[in-house]
Amino acid sequence: MFFGQYPRSLDPKGRLAIPARFREHLPGGSVVTIAPDGALRIYPKAEWDAVMDAYRLSNTDDPDMRALIRRLFSEASDVEFDAQGRALIPAQLRAQAGIAGNCVVTGANNVVEIWSTERWEQLRSNTTDFTALADAVARKNQTP
């Protein structure tokens, strides 16, 4: 389980220091790719395996699903850590997420997300009333 938020800065080569408490749960085979809401997402190997099983191009006739599969997988890249615990974030992913220097690495239960500082602050300002947000989600999840 991943939780917490950690302000970080990319180095000039596009490497990002991932928090040690996250790295220990990101074994070989972990993957970084685009995510909804303008973030990047790091999937541990087991989570990425589940994504691969759920999203198979050969199993769908839905054009939206095909487009999603193509984008998600074509943008994906292996996560490898150097001796200092840094992972190289590919330039095309950084550009899509608006990450040029400062960013925030967040835990989101079963995955890690990487946000530009600006987008993270915007998300937080849009969800400042946590009680209202929790109530809205609870209403959506109620069955009649």
C-alpha cells in the first residue's frame, strides 16, 4: 500500500528520487505510464500484470477502449532505479504530465502517482472540502 505525498525535483537528466518507502514495493517489472487527470502512474509488477490482463486489444470492439489501450501501453516504460534510488522518467511522459522541475510523488493505495506541483495543488484546491467529497462518493456507491 502506498500513501503520503513527497515534494521532489527532477535532476537535469530527468531522474526522479522515489521515496525509499515506495521503492521497496516497486520490484523489477514495475511500469510508469500516463494516467487520468494529467498525472503519471507507477504500477508495481503485480498491478501492471492485472492491467495487462484487463486491457487486451484483441478482446474489444469498442473504439474508445482500443484508443485507451493503445495510449496506455504505447506510453509505458520500465521503471529502473539507480544506486541513489532515482528513476528516469521519459521525456514524453514528463511533457504530457507538465513536469519540468518540481513535482509531487504521491501514494494512491495500490499505485504511485507523479504530479506536477501545479496540477497537484489544483487538484487539492478542487477537493478542499473532504467531507463533501466523501459524502458524494458514498452516495454514488449506494445501491437502491
